[in-house]
Amino acid sequence: TEVGAPPFLAEERLLVQLSLAEPDEATVRSLRPRVDWAAFTKLAEHNATVPLVAANLDRLGLDHSYDIEPVRKANEARLRVAKELFARFADKRIPVVILKGVLFAETLYKNPAYKKMNDLDILVRREDLDAVYDIYEEMQLFSAAELLGKNPRSQEKYSHHAPPFFSRDLACMIGTHWGLITPLSSYELDYDAIWSRVQDVDFYGHPAKSMSPEDNLHHLCVHLPYYKCGVRELADIYNLVRQ
């Protein structure tokens, strides 16, 4: 810490350590006896990192009382839909990039339940949108826009993403992006360059794509929320850089 600055609390240090994709066991064990666990739990809940904290404690063989079973079950239900979706993308040879949380669950954390996730975000090419929507129809996915009597494709005129699509059991919400930031922004991205750098990834036996590490880092930084930026949001950034 800076000279004159208050030292980090043991609870804060432990929270950061347990938000690493690969925490240092010796550091974690040295901090545990000094931690006020009620304060630590409040801090972990405030930063929405309880699932990752619990997973890392489990990995190190350390006891805890956190119940992350609801997160695991919800994420597994979403993955069941996602696996079928990517199988259909593969059958039609549609290149699809997995974005952020679902990608990092597989590539950074090796844990599909490392955090509570609301949706599956994907990036597709504009020229593939017709085929993508055909697959959504085949799977009987429905759009939030349809509930309001609107055409879900109307957003293509002014946005960088479609309205959310849902599986019938509501287990999976899909964010369909052909861009990464609003076209109304003065800040522009070179999508041809981004697509030229995509990399192959295996998604539970189905071929998929990821952006390059640099593009993933850029995407995370562009989307850091102004008023909600805690350990949960920063963990993906520093774990990506560390990898």
C-alpha cells in the first residue's frame, strides 16, 4: 500500500485471493485465521463473488458454509440449451463467438458455476442473422420483443444486438450481438479486424469461437459499468491478463 494509506484488511486480501482463477494456497491459509468470517461473507456478497469464493475453497479443501447449489443448477440448465444451440450452429457452419462469462467459465476458471450468469452472449456476423433466427425458430425460442407485439429484428436498424431470446423453460436467455458497442457511440470498433483474430474453442464437443485475448480484454474494459464495478467485474479482467 502507499505510505500513509491504511493497510488492506485481511478480509479484503482474502477476497481478492479467492477471486483468482488460481489462488495461492499458502496465502489463503495464512489469511484464514485472521479473518472475521461474518465481515468476509458480507464483503463477498456485496461483490457478488460467493460462487467463485466457494469453488476456490472447495478446490483447496477448506471448509465453508456457502450454498452455491442454486447457481450450479441454474447454470447447468442454461448450458443444456446452449449445447443444443451450438450443435445446430455447427451443423449449419455458422461461426459464433462466445462472449464474456460463459467463455471465461470454460477457458479461465474451468468452472461453469464460477458466478451467477443471467444469459449466454454471442457475437455473430450480420450476414448470418437469417440463419441464426432460423435456428431460434427451430428451437422454439421466443423474444422479449414478441411479448410486446414487436418484430425482434427491428433493432437491426439502430442497435448492435437483438432483444433477448429465451428458451421455453426460461432456463436460457440469449444475447445475440453483431456488434460490441452501440453504433450511436462516437467510439468505433473494427469488426473485420476482430473477426480476423478469432480463435477456435471447443464448447462441450461443439466447435465455437472466441475473440483474441486482446479483443476480450478490450471488450471487458469497454463494458465496465460506471456505477457497479466490484471484484466480480474486475476478476475477469485480471484473470484474463494473468492467463
